[in-house]
Amino acid sequence: MPDSRNTVAGPAVRLGMLTPSSNTVLEPITVAMTAGLPGVSSHFSRFRVTRIGLDEDELRQFDIDPILAAAGLLADARVNVIGWSGTSGSWLGEDHDRALCRRIEAETGTAATTSVLAINEVLSRTGRRRVGLVTPYTQDVQARIVATYAGLGIDCIAERHLGDPGNFSFAQWPEQEVARLIREVAAARPEAILVMCTNFRGAPVVEALEREFGLPIYDSIAAVVWKSLAMAGTPPAAVRGWGRLFAELS
């Protein structure tokens, strides 16, 4: 009788996600988002990120070389796409993320994207230019994000942040606190709300709050999963229960 272990096919689509070392949220949420997709699996590689801020040491955490090393390990698993599931591009600038993707693609031969590039694509394709912003970050980081988006012609008309330098601690804030911040920002009636942090429990509350306010909410974990699926040739609309993004831009 043949050994079934030698005949079982592996997943048809393998998503690779680059993960900050102190992040405990994005991996379980990414797996949960894709759990209902037959033939899709998610794989993760970490590099050191322990604190978010604008000091030299904090910014150096996002130098390209350590990220490339983590991407190379994902490429060994022959993933279809490599996503940087992190939001450093929101304060370092879109060009930083584009340069990172070019280097990953050149050195691994694997298509690459990031949470921030995915969110920015969504805003561009939907024409939404007045946004609300929710993060756990400190005031200086928040101000840098607002300025970065202003440079892209996107006006942040309302924002809330927790003043937390994190990174590990971001995951300790409960969903109810994230929902409170989103509700406060929604009161300004932006065209969309951005939840900018992949170690923050925004994704699980998106669907209910979108129904409550009738506003799209773009979570940074969801955005990179959405884009990664599309790049891998899997219709994002197959993801259910995680917000309108997946059906809106399939």
C-alpha cells in the first residue's frame, strides 16, 4: 500500500510575512484571516524590533540588511510573496518601503510588498483622501505619520494615539481600547480610518465597527494580507469576516 505521506500535496499558495521580533499579534491574526482559504498557508520570519521611536537606535532597527536576512529565510520556504507586516514606512516614508521591496525582489526572486504600501494603494484606488488615524504610538511618531501622509496629499482630519513606545506592549492593549479610539476618530466622519500598527488588536473589531459607522477601516495586518493574496493569485474576496477591504478591492 503506498505511503500517503509521500502523496499529500503541500499548500498551493505560501504567504511569507516579515515580523518584528517582539510582535505577538500579527501571526495569529494572519493565520486566522487565511484559515478558510484552501491551499493557503502563512509563514513568518523575524528580525529585531523592540521599541518604536525616532531616536537613531530606534530608526536603525529598520535598516534594510537585517530585514533582507529575514526575507532570505522566508525565500528558502519558496513562498509566493514576501510581505513586510509592519508600519515603519508610515513614518520613514513610502520610498523606504519601495526600496526595501526592490532589494527583497532582487535578492530572493520573490515578489514583495508592505503594510504601508498596501494601505496607500487602497487609498489611491478608492480616492479616499480624508482619513482618521489610530495607533498606539508616541506623539512624535504620530506627528511624523501625519506629516508623511500630508506629503502624499492625504489629510488626517482626526487622530488618536496611546503614547506607548512599545513594541511588545502594543499587544497588551485590549480590543475594547482599540475600538474606543476608532469610535472617537469616527466622530469626525473621515472617508476612511487607518489602524496603523501590526502588533495592535484592530483587525478583530473592524467588521463590527464598519457596520456601526458605515465607514471603511483599513487595518495594517489586513492590508498586507489582502495585497499578498492578490499578488499570489488568490482572490482576496474569499476572506470573510475581517472587513470590507477584502471584498471592496478584489
